[in-house]
Amino acid sequence: MSIRHGLLALLERGPRYGSQLRTEFESRTGSTWPLNVGQVYTTLSRLERDGMVAQGGRDEAGHELYTITDAGLAELRTWFEKPVDRTSPARDELAIKLAMAVGAPCVDIRDVIQSQRRHTVKAMQDYTRLKAQALVAVESGGSRERDDVAWLLVLEQLIFQTEAEARWLDHCESRLIRLSALAPTAPASPSASPGASPGASPGASPGASPGASPGASPGASPGASPQAATAPADPADVTTGTPGAR
Amino acid sequence: MSTQQPVLQLQNLTRVHGSGATEVHALRGIDLAVYPGELVAVMGPSGSGKSTLLTIAGGLDTPTSGHVIVENTDITTASVKELAALRRRSIGYVFQDYNLIPALTAAENVALPRELDGTSARKARVEALAALEEMGLGHLADRFPDEMSGGQQQRVAIARALVGDRRLVLADEPTGALDSETGESVLALLRSRCDAGAAGVLVTHEPRFAAWADRVVFLRDGAIVDQTVRSEADSLLSGQVAEA
């Protein structure tokens, strides 16, 4: 995260002292990324070393003020102009976890997906509630309007990100179901697997044997327990980790 | 919340379509209680039983077994007449395609369920105008559905669902036909009605809209497999430690 550029942007509006920068940074971003004052001063001294800010006098209360230099302004402009790099993605723990869960013997990937989905949707609920409050603040105007708008944008970014993740999880789940349904399997005998026959329950439980506890216990994945129930009917079910998944 | 009676209770609800080889279990033992002031979102892939759940909760379909209790009346054992009265007085339904009556103005649409319930036309109109006003829709009162945007129609439909003493609103993909910003305003209205004491059930496959709910219930193959409750803490995020 670019604290450095964030501070430059705040200094563009006029000279400021360290803890003031910290407060302004946090009110813009709703304390989503809290800064400690030590980080602020460390960053300021590096900026000073690089000639992007200069110490320039004190305010009435005796706080030491920092001012942006021409080099700092140029750096700031470049930062705004240049897109944030998305071509070399940061390591994403969830993507790695799901990649590892494909065919992992110790876990049902659908359980991993569901527990993540619960967590992600809950985070969205929390962000959405904050957003509803932020909207009220923005619509009522007021002296902190610029900060409120900035905070709203940050919150909406968090909502879009979690939404993308929730959608991706839904997609992973249906992808796995489709793949296990498509996998070359011996034709299932109707008595063994009527629920998996197309048309019987579209999109409902292909891959999961209907014999597997209808009305499954809450918390368990629907019609679950693929290792036990479906392995014979679906030799290539990716969720069971049997060969043929790849 | 727990000291209050639920507005809607689903008890061990099952619904089976067809029989024998083509038998489909649309719902398998659903238990759910929705309290006044609560908005519950039901999420799940298509075919998971979301809409079946909602139509049964609203008395538009009957369960194979189990009970649906609305405002202390078991609609699964109610007579046809009782059920009709309950649907007029206690249950509001919001559909994806608004379902306003094209020949009636917004106010007339909202007044309709009250008139059908025996309220005088004049009183029904007063109630309808009050409901529209309360939801910030007073300026739409005399417009016909085709003179309103989709978002406005859907907000009028919510007013219709909650006019009078009704405090249960069942919304089936209410944002499905709307762009994302308009959908959001519809959700904000639904949310505010629940904050004002209504009980809402929202069926959606959009996580962003489900996130307006107090509780999100995940449906898979006709069963509730999981649910989430939003945090009560007011200091969300602020207590978080910066990530390294």
C-alpha cells in the first residue's frame, strides 16, 4: 500500500504536520488501513531524503510542518497518471487454497468453498451496513463531505472485491459440479443415481448421489460426503480426488 | 429480537414435485423463523429451491409436509377463505417484474389490497398516499406504471406489499430487472422498511444485494446448508490491525 503517495497527496493541499497527516489519511479511508504515527514519520523522513518533501517551519502550536516540493509534485502526478499494476498479481491465499483443495484427500473442496462464502458474504453484510451509513452522511452534506465521499468509495471498493470473490466461489462450485457431471463415467443405473440424471433436478445435485442423506445435516455440503457416496458412480469426480479429474 | 414472536415461521417444510422415478425434492426439511425488523436473504443456485420456498411461505403453493405460520396462523391448515384473508392482510409479495396493474395509478395500485380487504375506497386511498409518502414516493402517486421507471415501479410495489398493517414482505429477485444502482435503491427501501419493523425475506442470487440483509441463508438442493449473521459491533474495521 502506498502510504508514501497518500501522504504526498495530502501535502499537495498545503503544509501539514505528522499526526495531522495520519488523521487525514484515516478519515479519507475510514481507518480501513490504520497508520501509526511512527510509520508516518518514517515515511516523511524517507520522502525528505528523496527530496520530495521539506520541513518548513512550525504552526502556531509549534508542530513541525512538512511541505511538498516540486519533485514531490511530479512524483504525485506520475502516481495518479500511472495505473496500478494488475499484471503481476499478489499472492492470493484463497486461490492457492482452492487450487490445493482440488483432489485433496483430507478435505471436501465444497466445504472449503462454503466456509469461505459464508465468511465473504458476512464481510459484505458488514461493509454494506457501513456503506448505508456513509451514504446518509454523504447525502446530508456537511463539513466533512470530501472525507465522506472518499470513505464511501473505499467501502464500495471493498464491497466490489468481496462480491467478486463470492461470485467466483459460486462459479467454482458450479464448475466443479459441471465437470463431475461431464466426466466420462459408466452410465449410472437409475436405481443407483436418479438424482444425477439430467432433467430430474436441473442443476440440483449432479455428482451427488441422491441416496446421500436428503435433508442433510446443516453445515454439511448438500447431499454431501462424496468420498463415501459417489466415488463408484463418478470415478472422475474432481471433488473426490479420484484419477481422471485432470 | 428473540423475545418477539416471529412474523413468519417455516417448520420442517418439504415440497416434492412429481412422484416415483421423476420425483424431485424441491425442499427438504426447511426450518426458518423471521422476526419483526429482520431482513433475511435466501441465496442459492438456480434449482436450489429459493423460489419454491418463497411461494410456499406466501401461500401461493402448498408444502408436501411441514408448517408455514404467518402472524400466528398456520396457513397450511387454514381454509381457503382464511388463507385469502391472510394473504390480503398479512403478506406482501414483490416480484421481479413489479406486477403493478397497468390501468391503475401508483396510489390506486397501493390502495387495491386494502380495498379488496373491505376498506372504503376513500380510506384505502388515504392509507395508500400515506404509505407512498412515508417511503418518499409521494410524487409518484398519480403516475401510471408505464410513466415510471423500473426502479420507481418496484418501490411502489414495495409500498403495495406493506400498505396497512401488513408487515411481512416476500421479495423474489426484486432487483432482477434493474440496473445495479437502481437495484440498490430498491434494497435500501426494503432495508429501511425492515428497520421500521417489517419482516422481509429476499430471494436473490446476487451477493451484493443479499448483503443488505441481517441474515443470509444458503440453500442447496432444497436444504439450508449454512447461514451468516452480520456483526453487531458498530466499530467494524476500526479495530482492525493493519495488515503487514
